[in-house]
Amino acid sequence: MRTVRRLLYRDIVASVGFVALAFLALFFFIDFVDRLDDIGTRGRGALDAMLSAAWLLPGHLYELMPIAVLIGTIYSLARLAQTSEFTILRTGGLGPGRALGLLAGLGAAFALLTLAVGDYVTPFAERQGVLLEARLSGSLRLQGAGAWLKEKYRTPAGEGSVSINIAGTGADGVLQGVRIFEFDADGRLVRQIEAAGAVVDAHDIWHLDRARITRWPLDGTQGTPLVQVQERSEFDWPSTLAPSVVTAAVLPLETMSTLELWRYSRHLDTQEQASQRYEIQFWKRALYPWACLVMVTLALPFAYLHARAGGISLKVFGGIMLGIGFVLLNNLAGHIGLLRDWTPWIVAATPSLLFLLMSLAAFGWLVRYR
């Protein structure tokens, strides 16, 4: 059995690696060509375009890993079936259950590799790509109205709140266009702080640069608000927002690891903000690597198809269509779940469960009737 395991694993790993490299080369070429129009603007060169496209490769590998596993495994098993090697293995004692167990172990190894790429390599590469874009552009402007953060605080009169708006961030990590709105327990705006830049230290202190502070205190006799305006070149504003929470708010979702997504979604839930988008992304990130296990299970029935049922090219084409269908269903489920307000972990697990049931049904039918 050790010889059979070595034969299958070596052949499948080589095929999956070849498919992954082919996909990465294709996506690198597309990303590089897409950035050719920016060469010459703001001092951008061809090397910057290549580096920007290269930082996207780990993210592409993470997204394409289940598809590469599916196509590579189908190609390997179909080739073994066409040359009758898999038939010889079956007559030598490789039963359906044992074959499924061998492929499940390899699928688990691919899942762990995907998890490592998605949780460590991809967030680092995405952050480097964002910082590179910010350095080339001068700053990273956030879409729409920017990033919004919220926190609550206790006052003698009750519970107040603070809303923070961040327009963008620089290449050095300095927050740009910061606006802080402080409300009292009655929901009345009591202070507004506008700053050109800000840095959050390890003690959750916001060091504001060129701050303009506007206060609306109440006159004790008349009960009317009085406006007080103060300008400071430097101003320290204490907060309960950790630097990791601020970073998660201003950077794209792809730069966050699974643990960071969980922490940020819990922060949003605590502050009574909409967190379902991040919860769905967390469950998708947590469950997506195990799609590799589903893909090797889905590829196993192709080994039981006789060579006369179609050539290798036809089977590989079928694998590509199945992989595209999985990606479309996975993305579609996330959007529908967000619109319908479905339970996040069910939304994330449904595509993989559907494909797993489909693969086991096809495998059982082939083993029994073919």
C-alpha cells in the first residue's frame, strides 16, 4: 500500500502543481498587461507593474487552489485509467473505500497548504500590494465616503458614542482625512475633531496632526449651545479602538487573516454595526481550504470511467466546468446570503456540501453499476 500511495501522490501532486503554475502564469500576464497603461504616470515603470502583479499571485493561488486540485487530480486519475494502471491497482486490492481514503489524506494536505497560503502568505502579499499602490499614488483613497468606525463610552449622564471617518491612508500607514464626531447620551453632537493625519499607537492613543477641534457646550443659564473652535498642531485623542481594528477598517478584506476577520466582526457586533458581511467572509475563509478535500472526492469517479467513455481532454474539460461551477456557486451564495440575511456559516458551507454530496453520489453509482 505504501507503493500505491507513493505512486498516486507523486502523480497527483505533479499534475496539480503543473495546473497551478499554468493558471498563475496566465493571471500574472493578465494583471501585468492591465497595468501597462499606468506606466509613465507618477514615475511608474515596468518593474512597478510587474511587482504589483506579482503581489497578487498568492491571492490567485488561494482562490484557484481547489480548481487546480480538481483538474490535476482528474487528469492524473484519467491518465491512470486510460493506461489501465488504475485497473491493475483495483485488481491488486485497491478497493473503493481504500482509494477514497488515500485521496482524502492527500486532499487534507492540500487543504492545509491552502489554509497556510490564505492565512499567512496572501494577507502579507495583499498588504504589500496596497502599500505599493499607496506609495506610487501618494496615498490610498478609500471608496465612497471612506471608512467608518464607531465606539461607545460611559458618561455620568449615560452612554455616549463616537463616530470616526477616515478618508484614506498613506504609504507610511498614516491615516488621512480623519474626522471624529462625539455624541452625548442624548445623541447630541458635543465635539467634532478634524485632522489632516493621524497615527494610532500601541496604547490606542490617536496622535492627530493639524487638528481643528469644535465644541458645542451648553450654556448653564440659557441652555443654548456655544461654539468653541480650537486649532492644534498636535493633539492626542484617547480611544478604545486597537490599531488592528483601525487597520481592518481601512484595508481591503483580502489583507485580513481568518482570525482578524473574526475579531473585526466581533467588534462590529459589539458596537451594534452591520457585521454580516465580515461574518460571511470569515466562514468562507475558514471553510474554503477544505474545498480541496471535496475536489479530490469529486475527481475520484473519473478514475472509474472506462477510457471509451471519453478521452483525457474531455474529462479535464469536465473538471474545468465543475471547478468554474463551484467558484460561481461559492460567490453567488455569499451575495445571496448577504441580501437575504442568511446564517453566515450555512452560506459558506452550502457550496462545498452540495459538491461533496454530488461527488459521493456519482462515486457510489459508478462503483455499483459500472
